[in-house]
Amino acid sequence: MSDEKQQLEAIRDSFEKEFDRFSDALKDGFRGMKLSAAEKLAKELGEFRVKHTGKKSPISGAMKLIGRVAPEQRADFGKTVQSVRARIEGRIAETEDSLKSYIRSAKTKREAVDVTLPGRRVRSGHLHPMTLLRHKIEDIFVSMGYAIEDDREIETDHYNFDALNIPVGHPARESKDTFYTTGGFALRSQTSTVQIRAMERRGAPIKIIAPGRVFRRDTPDQTHTPVFHQIEGLCVDTDITMAHLKGTVSEWLRRMYGEETKTRFRPGYFPFTEPSAEFDFSCFKCSGTGEFEEAKCGTCRGSGWIELGGCGMVHPNVLEGCGIDHKVYSGFAFGFGLERMAALMYSLDDIRLMFENDVRFLRQFY
Amino acid sequence: MLISYNWLNEMVPVGLGAYELAEKLTLIGLEIDGVHERDGDVIFDIEITSNRGDCLSHLGVAREVSAYFDKPYKLESQIEETPSITDRVSIEAPDLCYRFTSRIVRGVKVGPSPPWLVERLEAVGERPINNIADITNFVMHELGQPMHAFDLDSLNGRKIVVRRAAKGEKIATLDEEVRDLDPSILAICDTDKPVAIAGVMGGLESGVTESTADVLLEVACFDRDSIRKTSARLNLSTEASYRFERGVDIENLVKASNRAASLMSEIAGGDPQEFSDEFPSKRKAVSVETESLEREFRRLTGIELTDAEIEGYLKGLGFEIRGASSFEVPSWRHDVSIPEDLVEEVARIHGYDRIGEALPPSRSAGEYHHLEQRKRRLRTALVAAGFDEAMSYSFVDGAAASAYSTVDEMRGDETPLVLINDPIIEGANLMRPTLLTGMIEAVHKNFNHRESDLRLFEIGRTFRGLSESSLPEEKEMLAVVLTGRESFENTSAAGRAYDFFDLKAAVETAAEAIGIRGLEFAVATEPRHLQVGQSALVRFRETIVGAVGRLESTLADGYKFKQPVYVAELDLSFLLEEPESVAVYKPLDVYPSVVRDVSLVVTENISLSKILEVVSSAGFENFEKATYVDTYTGEGVEEGERSVTIRFEYRSPERTLTDKEVDQVHSEVLSSLESTFSARFR
């Protein structure tokens, strides 16, 4: 019996001795161990586990000793063998677990990245500010029941002038303001031409918005370009009044610049509307106070109001010219320049940039 | 136009400060462009709309203030004189001169004006000259009536003839310019020569000087169109022509003359004598008739006013009420002729701010333009692919544009292009037939700013078809340009250099965004702006829709481009009218395919599309498809050849193919390539 016990103790001692290097590493939590060394150690521990707990391991051999012990001591000895085995297995498993978790965390550490580096992304493009603004305005008016219309940029004098009640001899008809083709056609000087064609095509009632390019013989400077964009609105129905004009323009500007936006209508003059008005809205920068950051507001030049466009009740001559009975129908129209609106929104001091395609400019808008 | 607050306040005192008054004026249609203070006065810079010639004076503005505040205005007292008929004036062109008054003021002492007069003139931006000239200017700013003083002794025959100038006649005007006249111009003449250009400017020789003793004062009314044309023709715009063009008050001439004569007497010691008034055909008053102005007003403004309220407003503005339905327009108003005009008059004095706000009844659903949604998808796709949207002028330099082939030309259509008269930008006389000129200009400008990695697109109209009988054709095009290297957000790391295939990819991306699939690209030599060998025509269902390629080298050298630039232009109008391709479901494959990659060496002129066409059209058994893998030149491939790797896929819908079956058909495919293209295999 003591012989067997001794053998068992020898097995345990030899395990403890060989295990020392692992337990030492475990004791100080593998501190400072390189990942490669830890992985090597794990591999060795795997081999160690096979050597000490496998079929050919001494402890497996010790199981055979149980039969050799006197029957009355066999149970006790059996327990002892089992406890030695459990200790060996336990120590190894414990170490393996720690080692694995050490390796896992070392790997995690190794794979860490600088999350503040830029995302891998091809440079995005940018829509032109004119397009961005047009989309926004079109969206608002479509939601208010308007149809978006588009039409020719080169027009006959009829559509550019006569049908708009701009008589021969009117200053606007002079070629110093209007471009003409050598064939005698006008480059439209306002998008109101679209109104006429749409009324001819659709008749009344009608509710349309016409965005587009227009042309005037202005030498380019900070506030003028010979090509620019306008948006024109038209609503003709029975019982349309100036109240509907004011309501529509105000609603649009509130959706554009916020609920607080106020509008102001002043008498104006356009040949194609009567009565006519100019419309202003409260400055979005200084909220109509005329002061911004304790100085005169630069956007509205201190007035609190921004002049935006013209409007009015469609002139009876215009309606009749399109075959709409002005005794039955009335309507309003309004129009404004997109460049000016964009210049105000972005505090842009030179609208020529709109047509220069300088990417340092284009890439600022989204 | 400049208006002095003090001066105005003398005519119609309303007890408001200058700034409060300015605000009110804006609200009734006299827009205040600027307000500045000056020596105890406040000067308003008022923008008068072109229909309101009657407001171009202190009297004119005073009438508006008077109507708005319902307070009378007053004018300075003046001499009253009964016209004495003389034969001093004859009007030979009564179609251009409606009325002409002349007055002789004798024994004037020409000299500097008194301080009060100088102050008034300087307040409204006039430079004092001498008391006689200053009085005419003063009365113009006071009453709105331009007038002119002649030195009576300098007039040949001491007579005035109002006639069309004769061809070849000349006059030296007060600004010391000699001007050529012609029969389109109305001239004020003495018995043998023009002494003034009617309504525009007086002559130098007949003007009042220090030595002038007797003055002939002209106060007249001329045809508005005639003055406008003369002013435009001579490129000479004056305070007088500005007012005559917009219309003066023909019934105010005598008053204005009397006022000036009174001042000449008072200030220059002159003695007003003979007065003549030539008024060949009297003015007919304009009346506006309407069944019910109250109803008309309500119909257009939504406001209910009583007849009495309406009449009150109109009377305040100088209208005469002739019964319930007729309103006589005051002689100074040239802009009122229909009931709607009366509605505006009443509304602006009542106040636009008192009109309510409502949304119109909705009888229609909103709708975008029928092509807008596809265009938005196109823009979104290109922006996502890194393109910035450009926008260029519609007119271009004709010579610069001729370097580019238009899509129409590629189709063999040589319709002439659209030219414009008098371009405002030098050389830009052509309505663009292509967007590419603008795009290349944009590239050039950006290169100058050291921006060399560019991806740009523009959607815009092009024009062609020059004819006097029909409008030009307008077509929407898409232009795409790229150059430089791939770039990334938030890093300066440079990517790959762009080449032809980046451009081709962009064009395909754009087309797919609008539902166009299956563009075909074919080797092209036609587009003169593209470099042969990197130039392709783009077709959709047999129609040429554009071209893509590298900018041709002489064109690029002209701009001193040091890096390749790739450009494409597509006929968007055509593509947007094509129906969008619609997805069709195909049942999923049941059996796996067998794949064979082959590298075949062919001469360089054999295109991939030819190779794919041969294998796809032969109808090999179980052949499913062939796709491009890559191209190789270099070691193992002779010069003039290239190696193209292609992946062949075989599949049966009924069973899994065996290697043996595939080998058999694959070798047939290879031998067909071998025999068709003399291909070798690597």
C-alpha cells in the first residue's frame, strides 16, 4: 500500500514540478508576455495537458494501481487517485482558461484601430445651389397642389411681350435689355412666358410653378449675370383674390424660412398684373429686427425686410389673350429671382460665382 | 429720384417725422431706396416705377401723401396771366408736340441764385448754374414739368418753329457735344436752324448767359415715344427726357410757366410779358367705366368697401366721379385706363396690409414635371458618384464651340446653329450647341486654381435651327467630365489616376439612374474633340445618343492641359423620352454552373465586344455566358497583341453538367475563337 502511495505522490510531485513554469506565469497573470510567447505557451500547455492527463499519462497509469491495493483500503486509495487527477486536470484547465483569455485580450488590443481616422469614402459630389433651392421650392409648391411646368428658353415676341401685355414701345422691349437671335427671336426675359403657354394648353382653372433660365443684357457684375433663374407661380380660378396671393406667398415663405416669417406687400408695377405688388419677407438672419450681433444686419441692410419679388392679379388682357374669360376667372401670379434668394441665404457677395463652376464654391453646398 | 422732406412738408404738412413718413410712402408704392440727412433736412431716394411719371416731383409725391392722409396740399402763389396771342411759335409737327407755351421775360439780370434756391436744388442733387437755369430746374423738381430758357436775342427771327429735324442738320448741345440730327428727332428751331432737341437738351448757342437780357421760356408737352426714341438714339438721357418719356401733365403747363415767370421776376428782376399757348388739339379726358367698382374691388381684393369709401379714396387722388359708374382720370395720370387700375388705386391707399390672407381653394393635386423625378435620380446618382454639378451660360464663343462635335452632327445632321445679335460677353454670339465648351472652360478655370482632381456634370439646354419662320430646337443634354485622380473624403491621400473607363462607368451610372440599360459603346473616329483610340460613340437601341472619350490633344494643348481630360455628352431629351427599363423576374438556377477561365492572345484590333459577340451568337450547347476578367500585355505577349482573359460559364437547366461534357463544348468554343481571330491561348 505505501508503495502505491509513494508512486502516487511521485506522480503528483512530478506534475507540480513540471507545472511550476505554467503556474508561475499564471500567478503574475502573464504580465508583459508577448502575444507570440503566450500562443507558444498555450501550445506547450496543450502538449502538457496530453502528457499529464492523456491515456498514456502517469495518472491514467495510476488508475491501474487501485486494483493492487488491499480491498479494504481500495476505496480510500481510489478517492485519493481521483483527487490527484482532479487537481492535475483542474490546475491545467484553470491555467488554460486564463491563458486563453489573456491571448484573446492581447489579440483585441493588437487589432485596435484609431477610430478617428477618416472613413474610407470616395469624395461625394454636390448639387449646384440653384438646383438645391429649386428642389426645395418645387417640393413646397407641389405639396400645395401646384404643377411644375417647363418650357422654351427662346421665344417669339408674342410670348415674351405681347401676351404679357408689354406693348410695342415699352422700354422692356428694347434690344438693349433683351437678347435676340439673328432670326429675330427673343431669349426669354422672364419665365412668365411659361404662364402663357400653360394657360393656352391647360386653360382655367390652373395652378402652376415655372422655374427656369432667363436672359437679360446685363454686363456681369457682383449682382448681375446675363443669364439667371426665376421661379414664377400662377393660380387662376373662380373667385381668386389678392388675399389668396398673400396667403400663398406667405405660406410658402413660412415653409421656406420658418413659422415666424412675416411677409409684406407693397404696391408695384408690372404690365402683366393689375393690381401689382412687390413682396418682402422679414429678414431670416435678424428675425426682422434689423440688428444682428449688435450691429446693423448685413442681410437686410438694417431694414428688417428682404425684397424678394413681384406679384399681382393677372391683368385681364393677359387672361383674355389666353382665351380665359376675365369676367369669370381671376388669378394671381408671382415671380422672383433664384440667384438673389441664394445670395441672401448664403451671404454671397458675388452672384457671378453661380456660373463660374469653381469647385471651391460648388463643394460648399449640400 | 430725390425728394426733400422739408420741401414736401411745406406742401403737405402731415405731422410725421421723416422716417415714419418714409415708411408710409413705401407702403403706398413709393419705394424708399435710401434716406439720408442733410443740413437739417432729410432726403428720400425714391424709386418711382416707370408707370408713375406723375410722381417725379415734389408736387407728385405731395399728391400721394395728401391722398393717403386725407389732407390738402398747397402750392406757392404765382402770377396769373391771360395768354396773349402772338405769332411767335408755330408747331409744324403736332403729332409729336401736343402743346407749346412760350413766355418772354424781359430785362433779367443773370447771376447767382439766392441761398434758399441753391439749397433746394442741392438737396435734390442739382448743381446750381445761374438764377434763370436754376429756376427752370427748381420748377421741374417742384411741379414735375421740365422747361427750357432761351436767350431771345440769339434766336434767329426771334421765333420758334417746332419741327422734325432735317437730314444733315447738326446742333451743339449744352453738354458741348455736336450731335447729328435726323427727321426722327423733334427739334425746337428758330427761323433757320435747330436751337434745342425737344424734350432732351437745349442748344449751346441759344442758352442763357451772363449777357442775356431777354428770356424766352419754353414750357411744352411732347410725344412720350418720340422723346424715348430720341434719347435712346442719341444715347442722351436727361432729367427732362426722363420725365417726358414717362408723361407730364399737359394741363399743368401754364401753371408751371407762371410759376417760373414769377420767380424770374422775383429773383432776377425780369418783367414777364407776352405769353403764347399753342395747343392744337385739346386733350380728351380719360374716363373708366365700370358697372360696379365696389363689386370689382371685392372680386379682386376680397375686401368689402362702401361706394362712398371707394369714391373718397379716388377723389383724394384727383379722380372726378361722373355718376355711379364713371371715373374721370386726372390729367397727370397716364397709367389708369381700366377698372383693375382703379382697384389698385383704392387698394394701395386703403392699404395692401389690410387685405387678408387665405389659401386658394384646391382643385388639383400637385405634380412634378413629368421628367423631373428621373432627372432628380440622375442628379442624385452622379452626386453619389462624386460629381459636382456645374452651370454655365447659354451663349458661348462660336469659334471655341466649333472644336466640338455635337450629338446631332454625329448623327449626320448639319442643321445650322443659333446666333445672337450684340453679345454682352465678347465673342459669345452662339447659343450653345453643346455643353462641352462650358465644361472645358470650367476645367481650365479650376486648373488655374490648382484644383486638378475634377468630376463635373451639367444638365442644360442646347440650341439649333436658325430660321426666321420657326423657333429653334431646344434639347436637354447631359455633359460629364473627369480628370486627375480619384479623391476621398477627409484625406489628402491621392487615389488612382482616372482613365477612359471611369468616364464610361459614370455614363453608365447616369443612364441606369434614369432607367436606361444597355447603352452600347463603339469605336469612333467622328467626334473631332475626342482623341482617336479613346473615343466611343454611344448608342441606345441603334440611335446615336452621344460620345465619350479623352479630350483630343490639340484642343487640350490649346488650354495647356498637362493631364488627360475625359468628356462625355449625352442627348438627355432623347433618353428621357425612352421608356424606363422594368425588372423581369427570372427563376433561380437549380443546377450549378461550371466555370472555365481562358486567356486568349489576339491582335490589338480585336475588340472585346467582337470576341463576346462571336461566342454568344454561336449557340453552343449549355453555354450560358462569357464575361470579361482582365487584359494583359507584357512578357509572353508579342507587341501588337494583347491577352484577354474571359470567364465562360456553362449550365444546364436539367442536370448538373459533368466535366467531360463541359470540356467538349468548351473546346468547341475555343476552336471557334482560334479560327475566327487566330487566337492563341496562354
